[in-house]
Amino acid sequence: MQILRSVSDAASSPVALTIGNFDGVHRGHQAMLARLRAAAHARGLPACVMTFEPHPREFFAPDQAPVRLTSLRDKLELLAAEGVDRTWVLRFNFALAQITAQDFITRILSRGLGVRWLQVGDDFRFGARRAGDLAMLRAQADRFGYEVEGMPTVESSGERVSSTAVREALAAGLLARAAQLLGRPFSIGGRVVAGDRLGRELGFPTANVRITQPRPPFTGIFAVELVRASGLRLPGVASLGFRPTVKAQGAAPVLEVYILDFNEQIYGERVRVDFLHKFRDEAKYVDLETLKAQIARDVAETRAYFARRAA
């Protein structure tokens, strides 16, 4: 998949395009992308996505912005896996926020991208003061020579599939529900880096996966599978959070995975951690011996979980 960071003054060829933040690339997004691929193929156009970095709500009100489900890299990998040919990642800044809805259509969609087929969600808003909407795009379709479609709501078990619904499921520890909304287990990707080796000292060496989100969508202790670049899936128990027993308040979040029956060095590897089941919340223990005993119980519970899963 080609990744572009800016829009040219004049498009070199026409495209089929869908626009959105695509946080989580959940089943609603997947339905949009499936329709995009079909429309692009029928018209002989590349299937393209426009997204924004940072999320507009992070730009306008960072303290009130929702927790991200995916890092930008994870999101781009998921878009590529959905068959997207090209993604524009536009820097959301003051200049972009001031573009009028009319200029967005004229300069970006028509002149800069050469859009011939366009799809947006029914509730899509764009341009300064969010003045543009699907009705405006439809009203100007003939003038600028594009087709436009609205994407209706996708539901799962009677609930609208949305990034908000996924966040709520994760926050409640409902990983099976989150997986149903996502169409796959919730995951975090990152590179394995050196940690403080506390796990090794306690007898449970962990793979420390570097994460970029300052606020994870949930915390706790989980049964997981660590997926290597080869596709090999390794069962384990993960701690995601702030390690209150050994770290001061305000520390950055940490993702540590104890891989069952594994003794290889994987420093430097980029891996994905799939979260399958939540055992408990983080807790602060009186000393390291108490923490070590709890880790041993977590490992035993993890073995039992995977044994049940394999039965």
C-alpha cells in the first residue's frame, strides 16, 4: 500500500476514495472498505483512503479526546490488509482545520485527488466549523464529476458498530464483545525492547513490547497470543498498564508478555499481541514476594485457559 502525506496541486489520475479516522478498523470500517474495493474495481480505479493524524478531536481538545484503539502504524497495517491501494495521511493542523467545506471539495477532492467515486459515513462532517456533510457532497457531485455514496450504520447484536462501542467493551473487560465488533481480537503491535529485567529476577522473564499510546484503552492482566512476523502464535500472559507495585504514579504504560514455555531472545522483533481474555485488574502489592506469588497464579490460570481453549 502506498502512503502519502500531502495532496498534490493536480491529480495525475482519478481515484475511488473513502474518508474517515478508521480508529480500530472495526467491522463498520471493514464494510466501508469492502464497498470501496468493489466500486474501485468496477470502475478501474485505485481503492484509496484519506485519514488524519492526529485525530481532529486530539487537535482541538487533547484532554477530552477518546483513547486511541490503534497507533497510526497499526491502523495503516490493517488498512493494507483490507486491500487498500493508497492512503493519504493528512496532518490535521490549524491550516487544515480552516479549509472551508467548499475548498475541501474543490481543491482537495476534485483538483488534488481527482475523485471519481466517493464514500463517506452518513454522519460525516468536514470543513471549517464542520459545515460540510453528505448532502453537500451529493449536491455538488454533478458539478465536479464524481459519484457519492453514504455508508449506512453497521450493527452487531443490535448495537451500532463504532470505535466508541469497542472502547466501551474493552474498558468493561468484555474482550469477546470487542472482538465481535472488531471482527478479530483486539491487538497492540510494537517492537520488543529491553526492560528493567524485573520479570527475570522474579523468575518470569517477559517480552517488553514498546507501545506508543500514552493512554491504553484498558489495563489489567490478560491471556494473550504474541504473534511473530512469521505468523507463529505464542500463548502467554500479559500485563498492560502502569505497574503500580514498582513504578511511581504518572509512569508511562508498559506492555509485558510472559510467553509460556519459551526461551528465545526476540529483542528487536516487531510483534503483535492479541488480547483474548481478561483475568483481573492491575493491583499494588506490599512487596515483590507477594507480586511474584500472584504472577505464579496468573501463569497457572493462563495455562488452564489455553488448555480449555484447546479441548
